[in-house]
Amino acid sequence: MSNDAFIYDAIRTPRGKGKPGGGLYEVKPIDLVTNLLEEMKSRHALDTTQVNDFICATGEPVNEQGQNIAKTALVYSSWDDVTVGAQLHRYCAGGLDAVNTVAMKIMSGMESMGVAGGVESMSRLGIGASGAAAGDAWVAMKSYGISQGLGADLMATLDGFTREDVDRYAAQSQARAAHARDNGYFARSLVPVKDLNGVTVLDHDELIRPTTTEGLAKLTPSFAMFNDYGHGDFLKFKYPQVEKVECIHTPGNSSGVVDGASLVLLGNQQAGADQGLKPRARIVTCALTGTEPTIMLAGPAPASQKALAQAGMTKDDIDLFELNEAFASVVLRYQKLMDIDDARINVNGGAIAMGHPIGATGAMILGCVLDELERRDLNTALVTLCAGGGIGIATIIERV
């Protein structure tokens, strides 16, 4: 018990539309992070001299999000100087990997308390702002690199999922997110973003909208153009059995582009007791794995299976599953491989409805499923994401 890593709290900002004019467009990423640091400190009367480290993930570590935004945010905030900080990049897995890294430091006995999370201002920086080693033409050719969206379409083609299948899932995500919002399921963790004068800038997830399968069916596929950029030629070498990729993913059944930040407070039992904190859950185990990099979206199932094996558990020991909805086909494949029914996965919607702020998402969805475990009086959850390059990540938590 002394080396267990406990989750004491998990908070997040609302998700704002990730484009000029979105609710958080005029808010700098450092202010999104600092807003949460100040909330975590005041919410628990936290003695920040006892917090060892802050690991913050971001998908675009450049410009306003560059040069170790974690430590800069700490210095910018009212936290004590003793807390150090580090920036982490593991594509879409970063936010959860930050949590896992802090947890592992605590479980090793080397540290007693830390915070982890992520931030992404997609409206201010845009996707690809930091460049990419994989963007080199020779690297892409040698590694059969393609657009991630086309990878989702390839996955759907290989698995036999239709446009109707992915649209049906997307409509369900929107309906569940709207229900959760309307019934206050997000209230505990959601921290409104305020400006320097204390005026609320955004207090709700901006992307949730009324959606029908009929409306989704009218949207144009987003990634067909990449076939014309030569990506389809790469696929013929890697998947010669695929005569044609059926492009079925649209803005309506893919994760939304948004801004947001997340923060999780973790510590061992003694550190929490010293600060009068009550643990909400403990980290049971966490796992990373690499999978086929051309599709690059198939990691959640093997990562989940690895985590379950490490914990000596089966899928039947898990009450709720939370899988980032990068694309609808990602969830459909996971459900098929893991034999998970709709009633146990993404029960309050996901990134298709609310958006995917790359570096922040992993910690966000962990907090979301923890809130839901408590609301339903259930015990265990598995949180998982796919990420670029074929990365899969999974974390199992258990309520205390």
C-alpha cells in the first residue's frame, strides 16, 4: 500500500472549438494550464512544496507550447518553486502517459506526490505546427507512412465496417455526450476558463451538437484526397490485398479539433494523508505497446490485453472502458477484438462529440471515467488510446 499511486483528483477545462473564433482561441495555452494549477491548489488547500513534479504533454511542443511549458506554467502560477516540470510528447497518448509516468515514479518510491496532464491549443497553433520527422518523403516511403485519417479508412476497409456503421457510432457518441452534459455528469471535473479579470471565458464543451445519422450521411469523406497524394500507392505495397480503400470517415465520425487542458493529482498514501486528501482511485497497472505503423490506430486492444495480463485480470473484471474516439472505426475494431458491448464503453460519449485536444485527452478521459465510476458506484475502469506510429497505451484504475 505504501508504494501504491493514488489519484486524488482529476480536473479539466472545457473543450473549445479549435479554430479562430472558438471559445478558447484568445486564451494562451499557458493560461489553460495555469488555470488548472490554481484550481487544484485552491480546491484542496494544497501545500505545493510537497508536490515533486509536473509532467505536461502536448502534441505541438513549439512556440506558445514549447520549451517546457510545464515548468514555465509553474513559475507563472502561485505554486512553490520546488515543484519541477517536464514536457512530454507521445502523440495522442501523451496525456495518459504523463499520468502513468508520475504514477510509476511514485510506485518506485522515488517520489511521493506529483501532477500530470496535458494541454493543446489547436486553434492557435494548428495541427503539424512543430513539423515532423515522418514528413520527409524518403522516410515516408520507406516506412509506408500515410495520413492517419486514411489509416482509419484502411482499418474500416480491412474490418468490413461501412459508412452506416461509423455514422451510427458517431450519432451515439453525440447523444451520450449531450445526455451527460445535460445531467451534470461532467460538473465535478470541469473547471471554467477565466481571464485575468476573473471573467468566465468558457464553461462548457463547445463541440457537442444535435446529430442524426441522416445528417451525418450527408457529410463528405475527409481523407479521400490523400489517395491522390500518393498515399494509396504506399498501401498497395503494404496491403496488396486491398484493391481500394473505402473512404468513409468525415468530420462527423472523426474526433473534433479542439483546445483544452487537463490535470491529475497523484500521490502515495502518506503524502495524501499529510495533506488531508482522500484518495479516489489507485493506478493498478499501465502498459504501452507498438503495432503496425501504417494503420497506426490498432494499439488499444493489444495495450489493453497487456495491461490486463500484468494485473492478472480479464476484460470481465473491468466495469467501464474508456477509449479515445480518434475515429469511429477505432472503437468498432476495439469492441470487436475485445468483445465489449456498447453498455460498457464510452458511456458518456467521447472525442467524436467533444473533441480531441491531443496532449490533454488521455488525462481528460481518465477523469471522465473516474467520475462515472463514482456516479454508478462501480469499481474498475480501463482507459486506452491509439497514437501515431502505431502506439497503444492503456491504464487500469480501481476505486478506493
